[in-house]
Amino acid sequence: MSGGNAVPASATASRQAETVQVKKGLSVGDAVAILVGVVVGIGIFGFPPLVAMNAPSAAAYMGLWVAGGLVMLVGALCYAELGSSYPDAGGEYAFLGRAWGADIALLFAWARCSIIQTGAIAAVAFIFGDYAQVLLPLGEHGPAIYAAAVVAALTVLNVLGSMESRRVQWVLTVVSVLALVAMAIGGLVLGDGGMGAAAASSAAGGAAVGDGAAAGSGAAAGEAGLPLGELAGMLGMGMVFVLLTYGGWNEAAYLSGEIREVGRNMLRVLLYGTAIIVALYVLVNLAYLQVFGLEGLRNTHAVGADMSRLLAGPWAAVLLSVLVCCTALGTVNACIFTGGRVYVSLGRDVPALKSLGAWSEERETPVRALWLQGAITLALVAFGAWTENGLQAMVAYTSPVFWLFMCLTGLALIRLRQRDAHHPRPFRVPLYPVMPLILALVCLGLFWSSVNYAGSGSLLGLLVLGLGAPLCWLRRRSRAA
């Protein structure tokens, strides 16, 4: 690579060998459990009605979910090549550094450490708190207390060791998947195509009519025939919500440095994980259609609660709360596990931050990095506890930064093929360069959509990203010393 910002692959590997010895202790099953745990979260209870509002028919609705799965598969194939060719605990940090230079990689590490990953952990922890509050109320600040407690507890669990975290992740992932499958099967068996939901809506005097119903009627009008441009825009917005529900699959990149026989198994992890997630989401959404019908799904504001009410009657709130708590715990634990890994590479490449690269061989985990990540996340939880719309603002300003860097990661595959043509590649993405270009274009579109959605909120995210610029100066200064 050319330019002062580039980090030669040999130098990077050498520094890693000198700083940390990352044990390759993850089996394919461990990695799949973590991947599924990250992706299968609370999105499947919130985004389906928004997707339905932007689908002109039930077939189009299901088509969007299948298309989202295909996009996830394209991304997984691209990440399989990057992860198997350049296995590193830093994941995307390592890919971006090799392709675009150390400055871009450092800015990404800053964004991930201070906003993207910690913000995601805090957001899901708050959702856990909201539903745990239903089971055992703790007063006005109960959700924040629960959120802080779960972040602290799962951080300690991960500090205790990789093995302990993986065992808990297996339990949480299996329970969440089985519960969702049971709910979906119940909906498919007991659903009546939306007749019951429509009757309940009529009996309530149209109480469900509101913003969702207005959007639903707009989508229904699409069935009578919309201009092609409007239809494309509507489907595009539906895809945004679908891909948000599929979000998190890229976390597998941070496992590449610890997967056994990564050259052979990275592809398996991503393919198995993708297959489980897509199958589960398709099954659940078929159940939603069977229970509510497309129009009823457009008008519901609590699809998970309504489905649980159908299956459990008066126990619906408890059933849904337990299910969401399990999925939220799995997501938080998996995000803590993968999130701490990027600090290792950051400490390795910036001598002034070397202490962050400390890796405990006994516990197979980056202890100091996990403590720092936990502290930042708890600060965000405290911020959210005293800000009325803090979490919404957090999501708004982190999304553009996330999609921007994922776009650069997709393009990094093309750049590395050109600049590092002779590097061994245990797996090569098929239909190159079409696959990475599709990934990059989809991410670019989501970046633009998220900027439009966030408005001025996106400026805050970009401002925080800019605050990481001194890291680049610090790296150069420490290397020159």
C-alpha cells in the first residue's frame, strides 16, 4: 500500500504477535450461536408493521424479507473472504486498515468504541429494562436500573472468561430461537388470515387508525396501481426496515481471529448463521400474515404483544416480556463479546494505547478492553436515563456512521483484490466484483436514507466521528518517538 497512513500487513502481523496471543478457541457452533444471538433481537417485534406499510401486497411483503436475506447472504460471502483471508480480532478495523490506511481504520475504531457498539448495547439494554419492568417494577427509573444492571453483569461475565460467555450465549440463543419458532407455529396454526384482527378493530371503533393506518391505506392504494417511481421508493423504504431487522450479521468479522481453522470455517459460520436467521424471520412473518393479514399488520402498533395475546390470553404480557428479555440478553451478551475485540487491535497499532491490547490467555478475552467498553456503555445508559428521547437520538446519529463504514468495508474487498493480489484467499466471493459492489451500493443507499431520517441528528454523529481525528496524530507521534 502506498501513502503515509498505510499499515503494512507484515508489520501489523508482527505487532500482533508481539502484543497479544489470541487463542483460536471458537468452534463453528460457538460462532453461529453468537452471530444468531446478535441478529435475532427485538427488531422482529417492531419493524414488521413498518415493512407492511411499504408493501403493496402480501407477496411483496414476503419478497422484501427474502430479498433482505439475500442481501445478508451477499454481505456474508464478502465477509467470508475478508475474514478467512485476513483473520483478526479487530474485524472490520483490520480490513479497513489494510485497504484504506491506518487513519480510516482508527476513525472507525473510535466510532465503534464511542458510538456504534456501545450505543447499540445501551439501546438493547434499555429495551430489556422496559420489559423487565413489566415483570418486576422498580419504580420510575426501573428500566435504567435494569439496563445498567444487565450491562454490568454481562460485562463481568465476559471478563470472567470467553468459555463462560459462550455457554450463556448458547442457552440464550437456543431459548430465543425455540420461543420464536413456537410463537410462529402457534400463529400459523391458530391464525385466520386476519379475520379476527379485522373484527377486533371494527369492534374497537377504528381505534387502531392513526399514522400506521394512514400509511397502510397509502400502501393499499399501491395495490390499485402506483407510479413506478413511487412504488420503488416505497419498497426501498420497506427494505431499510428489513435490513435494520437483519442488522448485526457483520459482527462475525470480530470472531475471525478466534475461529478454529478460520480458512475453512469462516464461510460455514456465515452461511449456517444466515440460513438460520432467514428461515426464522420468514417463518415468523408468515405467521404474522396468517394472524393479522397484510392490512391488519399495517395497523397494529404492537405486533409481538398482539401475537402473544392470541396465544396466551391474559398471560400475554408476561409471555412477551420473557421472550423479549431473553432475546435482548442474547443480543447484549453477544455485542459485548464482539465489541471488546476491536480495542485489542487499536491498542496494538497505537503504542500510546497499548494497554488496551492486553489479552488474557487464561481467560481468552481482552479484560481491560471489556472494562472500558462497559464503562462507556454505562455512561450512555446514564445519559439515556435522564434524556427523554436520548435513545432515539442515539440511534439516529449512529446509523449514518455505521452504514458509511460498512460501505467502505465492501469496497475494501475490491481494493485488496487489486493491491494484495497474491495474498492467500481460502475463500473467494463468487461473481466478483458484483457481490462487493452490491453490498457497497446497498450500504450507500442506507447511509443516505439514514441521513435523511436523522436530519440534524446525523450531524452529531459526524461531529463525534470527527473528534476521533486526534487519534491519527497520536499514532503518528507515538510511532515517530
